[in-house]
Amino acid sequence: MGINIKEYEEYSFIQNDLISKEMFILYSIFGEDSKFLKSIQNQWFENKDVEKFREYIEFKFDEIEVKQKPQVDRDSLSCLLRMMSICDCFYEYEFLYESTKELFIESKRETISNLKTYEYAFNEFFDLNHKAFLEELDTLRISPKYAQIVKDIKTTINRISEIDEYRLKLRESYKVNDLMSDLLDILEDDDDNSFEFGSDEEVILYNFSIYHSTKMYFSLLLREYIILEEERINDTTIDEFKPLIDEEELRMSETKMISDQSKEIFYKTLKN
């Protein structure tokens, strides 16, 4: 009997649903005043193709925000970075899943290191994400205000690289996600409500943090939803720990009750 390994296409509805929810949230908050968001949400709901959408959002941002305005709108840039990161997360994981599937087929095994295909791919994915984060972080200038939290993030990621047990690595990855949220909290510490940064280095660190925080969050969230789907199909419990699904449902509920605090809610979502 041959081994049974799912095509990634069987999970693709999850990533499409997550992008659709994110577009709903962003458009609910900024869509009325944002030509950029109106354009990209129309494109997404018409096509629902992650790769084409990723290309389209960069093109439209350049066309609408860069070429037509004297200064790039912060809200639009934050939305762009978030959607770019989500698309990159899903596209890269799908690529790794397909590579992992071939490895499993060639080895004629349904588990390797006690991990099924999707978990094996996530193990690789988390490692690559953390490595890319550290490499890019090393190119940035970090002011003393952010030095301690950045050090804590680096220490946690370096600790993960020394762990062999996947479940332990996974739990530490949630800690990194929380620390990234803390970093964004500090970056957004804005006593005078000016939404202004003191230096170009802060702007670069903020944009970098939005992108990587979003990617870490959605990689963990995607895994939780794939686990949930496997549990539904097989009528079993694989992992009860799914905190980000609860968080995502809360974000949707908050969006449906949007009021004058809508932008505040959005910037909370950036911190995952």
C-alpha cells in the first residue's frame, strides 16, 4: 500500500480564508479613505491568487502611494508590509511543503523524526524564518531604547537553534512572537500622539518589525489551522494548544464593533 500524503492544495483554503479575513479587517478600518486598500481588496476577492496578489499590492502601492503623494502614508505602508508578509509566509510555506512531500515520497515514509509532512515543513520553515530575521537584524542600527528587547529576541532565537525537540522549539517560537509584540509596543510608545519617530533608524526598525512580526504570527497561525483541519478530518485531538486561533477570532469580533478607536485596534493587530 502506498503512503498517503496530502497535496498542499487541500490546505490552500486556509490561507485564502486568512487573507480574506485580513483584507476585511484592514478595509473595515481604512478602506473608506484609502484608494490603495480599495484597489487591492477588489483584486484579492476577484482572483484569490496569492502569488499574483503579492505582485499586485507592490505595484499598486507604488502607483497610488509613492508616485501620487509627496509623502508615503503611514497607514498604507503598514497595510502593505502586513499583506506582503502574509503572502510571503504562505507562498514560502507552500514551497517547503511541496519539497517535504517529495522527501517523504522518496523515503516511502509517512513520518520522519516522528513528524508528519506538514509539521516537518513547519520545522524547516520556522528555522528559515528565524535565520532570515537574525541576518537582516544584524544589518540594522539599534538605539539603546530598543537594545534590551532586541537582545531578548536574539537570545530566544539562538536558544531555539540549539533545541532538537520540535515541540520545545515550537513553544519557544511562541515566545519570540510575544517578544516581537513587545518590541512593537516600545516602538509605538507615543506619549504625545504624534505618530512620529525620532530617527530614520527607528522608522526602518519599525517597518522591519511589522514585516517579521506578521510573518512569525501567521506562520504559527497557519499551523494551528492546519492542525485544526487534520483534527476535524481524523476526528482526533493532535494539539489542544491553539492560542492564536482564539486571538484571530477576537480580532474579527473587534473589527465588527469598530468605532472611533478603529485605528488603535488596527495597530494592536500589528502587534499580534
